[in-house]
Amino acid sequence: MNSLRTPGLPVAAGVTGLGTLLVAVNLFGMPFGGARTPPSTDVAVRVDQVGYVRGEAKQAYVMGSSKALAGARFKVVDAEDEDDVVAAGRLGPVTGRWNATYPSVRTADLSALNTPGTYRVVLTGTAAGRSPAFRIAGARELMTPLVRDNIRFLQAQRDGADVLSVGALKRGPSHLADEDATVYADPEYDEEGTELLDERLTPTGARADVSGGWFDAGDFLKFTGTTSYSVAELLLAQRELPHMRELSAEASHGLEWLDKMWDEDTGTLYAQVGIGAGNEAVRTDHDVWRLPEADDRLDVSPGDPDYTIKHRPVFRANEPGEPITPSLAGRVAAVFALAAQRVAGTDPEEARDWLDKAAAVYDLADTDPDPDEPLFTAFPSAFYPEDSWQDDMEFAGAELALAARELGDDREGGWTADAAHWARAYVDSDVKGTLDVADVSALAHVDLATALDGARTNGIGEADLYRDLRRQLDDGVDRAGHDPFGAGAVYDDFDAVPHTFGLVATARLYARATGDTRYGTFAGRQRGWALGANPWGTSFMIGAGEVYPHCPEHQLANLRGSHDGKGAILRGAVVNGPNAAAQLAELNTFPTMKKCTAAPPTGSWTDFDGKGSRYVDDVGAWQTVEPSLDFTTTALLAFALT
């Protein structure tokens, strides 16, 4: 993703005694107490700082020199009374080398620890160090607060008149001009997608109300592609948490905006509000750093370079009544069908309205796209590149079929057959991925298996679908087996953290559908990696644990939030995490951006970089600490399923 991504939060003051021995923990811990032993200068402990679920396999990581770890032992102590030792043991075998500073990584097996409480890992023997506090608790007790925090981030992202001031992140209504926005012809970009080639944008003569919705990330653009992905995940999470009112409200907020983006009278799907890459004549959202409501105060006229910052352009996914790019058509149809399912038992008339909308979008999908043209999801397409679309059509067909089943609609069988056809096409393709904003096959497979109800149609049965889910998970398991911290994602690529949460969600969906729990330990360790049990010893979710991003690349958080951990933070936001070191050669800067750089409890982040990857907690580092809708809702779904 290369839209603006910003936030990072200050490191908790209590972790300064950790030294270079870092224990990876889930960041839902309590502040460090005073150190009982001087910390080693060549060791670090990493844990899941939120905590471990009772009964699951639990593992911390210790990184340091081979000499320091050779005779090291560990004990688990009560976080409030370190004289109360509840477990002890030897470090496990070496899991691999991380970098020159930490050439040896070993594990500490905490699996026997199942008594609810708050604990720390303390090293003894040839190494000295201690972990942040972490909890042992039931899954619901640990995960529900995380879901609620993810929702707080979505609330902070609201645009339009119905905004919420979340915590101390005070703000006002924004982009009210979106209520009567101009629709423009498709903009033309250079091959890299960095410069607008059109001297001016060309109005089509159409206007639309595209107000509301959510900002996509640290910027203020709004995309149908990412919003539909996130709303789908919220609606699926609602199946697990049907009585969580704030979850239902946020899903409804996203649905209301997507409904505006579909003009059923003309058969037009709008793809995007705002523009992020322009030229000297067309200034864009990415050219300024400000609070969202500042755009409404601009005094501009047509022809001014800043006109499109206040009066934001709307771009279409299709000409009126013409075919729609299948990735967008499939995903939006799936969301509308999920909306129908949500109210089928309480308001059948509303459910049928949603189903009819879903069918109308689905019927316009261009299922014979030019293979030589890139799939379109945004302008420029480089913002959200995508390789597959059959998974989106499978997702749509499956959800249409399930909605039809609940409403007694005789189109159920046809949609089930369609979904099976697209599932077969996806499984046979060479562009298969894992769950993230560019691949929804995991979501589609599970619900198509339900729709098939044991049948085999168009060459696909539930066994084939479950086999592909195992393919996705086995890819992650294989990577984890070669990584000293057991990471299933790729460190030196974009979206390592959301890919990790996608693996967690997929493992949970697979277990629910099949009863096969073989990936349970893998899922727990991936969750732990994202929440602190990683080389940097930071949680990648703001507010989760003791160490988390304090300087996100996010305009509201930067201009209204706290950078010392004592005030308002963008709680619940999930960031990209580590990225390729080469990607961080240049950070974003703006004259109005408040400087913010957060260091780890000891040393610098570069001490922990390795395998070609780097992590920086700096407001200009969109590559590592910009949060986004899709990152956060994928984590939310993983937590809800856990």
C-alpha cells in the first residue's frame, strides 16, 4: 500500500530496564517494576504482550549471543511479587540466527502456565533480563478488549457529518462538500502511477452524494475496494459477536457509505473519493498535512490547484450500466449479500432490498477482463494492486446463495453453482494468495462449503476448498519453520502484519469449518508475533501492550494525539510493521507535521533489524507505522474468531 500511513506511540517508561535481552510478550502487560538483576547488554526477551490463552501452546523468545544464552535459565514470576515463582525451566534449543548483534535465538516454553494471572519471564544463570508483564486468561477475556479497541480506530476514521471524537482525539465534521461531489472521467497516470498525466480532470456532468464512510489510512481518501473488504470482515465478525453494539454500528456506518457508492438508478459503481497522486495543476490529498475538517475551510474556486482538496473528485468503476471490474463488483456484491443475511431473520423486506442490490452489482461484473490489463481497484492502480478476481466472484456467489437460502429465494442454486465455478477457476490459477485486502479466497471458501452442503458442483466440493485453505496455511507454516521467531509472513515486504493476522483468521475459520485443530499452535504464535513476540519486541497494534507504535503516520494522531503515551492515542490501529530496508530510504515530511520519533526501551530499532527488513517508529515512516482500515479489520476478525 502506498497511501499515507502514519501512527506510532511512545514507548512506556517502565520498560527502560529491559536491556538488550528482550523477551517477546503479548503487549497487554503491566508496567515494568524495578529490575532485580542488572540486565545483560547482549540479551533480549520477547513475549506476546497482550497475553496467552489458557490451554494453548505458549512460547517466549530470548535473543542474544551464544555465550550469554549457553547457561541461561528462566523463571516465571507473579508480576506483582517477583518472589512468587510459579514456573521455571531451561531455554529451548536454538531456533536460528537473527542478526550480528543477536546471533542466537532460543525459546522459553510457557505452555504449562494456565493459572489466570499476570506474569513476567525473568532470566537467570548466564543471562539477565525480564519481560514485560503478560496475562494468562480465557480467550474471550483477552480478545474482546482488542476488538473494542479496533472499533475505536474505525470510529476515529469516520468522515462526513456523523463523526465521533474518540477519547481526546477531538475533531469536527469533515468533507461536507462530498454531499454534492463532481464525478470525473478516469484520470490517466504514468507507468509508475506517481504522476497525473492529465493537465486537468475532466467532469462527466454527473454528481453524487459520497459523504460519510471512513478514511482509508493516515490520509483522507476513501476507496470502495478497501471499505468493502473491511465491512465484509466486520459483518463476519458480527456472527461471532452478535450482541456487540459498537461492532454492529460501525458495520452499518460502512454499509451506508457503500450504498451511496452504488447508484442503482444508472447502474454505476463509484470507486474512489479524492485523489492521491496529481501534478502541479492538480494538488491532492497527499500534498498537505492537516486535520480533516481544515479542508472544508479552504477558500477555493474551480481552476485553483487546491480545488480538488476541498471539492474532492469522484471516480467511477464503470461507465453507467457497463461492466464493472470483477474484483470490485464481486466484493461489493458479497458485502450487500452479507447485509441481507444480517437482517433476514428480523426484517425480511430490508434483506430482500440488500439482496437485490447485491444481485444487480453481481450481474454487471466483467468476467472476461483483458488479461493484459492490470486489475483496477483504485486510481492510480498502483495504490492497491491486485492479481486475482475469481476469489471475489466466488465470495459474491457464496454470500448471495446463503442470503437466498435464508430468504427462500429460488436463485440460491444458480449462485451456488456460480461460486463453485469461480472457486475452481481460482484454485486452478497461478495467482493464489492468502487472506488480505487483495485476496478473499479464505472467506469465500468457508462460506461456499456451507452453501454446497456436502454437494460437489462444477468440479468443486468442500474437500477441494479445505485443501486450498491448507495450502494457504501450509505456506505460512513452512515460512515459520525457517524463521527464528516462527513468523509466517514475509518480513521484507509490504503488509507483513496484516498478512500475519490473515493467517490467524484463516486458521480459525478452517478449524471452525472442519473441526481440524492442527493449525491452532501456529495461529497462536502468529498472533503473539504481531503483539510483541518478534525481533523488535513491539506490538504492532497501538495501545496493545507496553511497547507499541507511538508515532504513526496518521494526520489526526500526529496533530491531536499524544506522543508520550500519557494522552490521547490512536488506540486499536494496526500498522504495517517491518518492511524491506530499502523501502525506508526516504520518509515523508511536511511543514505542518509535528516531529515524532519513538525509540525502543533500550538502544535503537536498527539493533533489531535483520533478514533485509527494517522497522522505524517515526511519523514519516508510512512504510512501517501507517495504520489502515484493512490492516485493522483483519486483526479484528482474527481476534473475534479466537
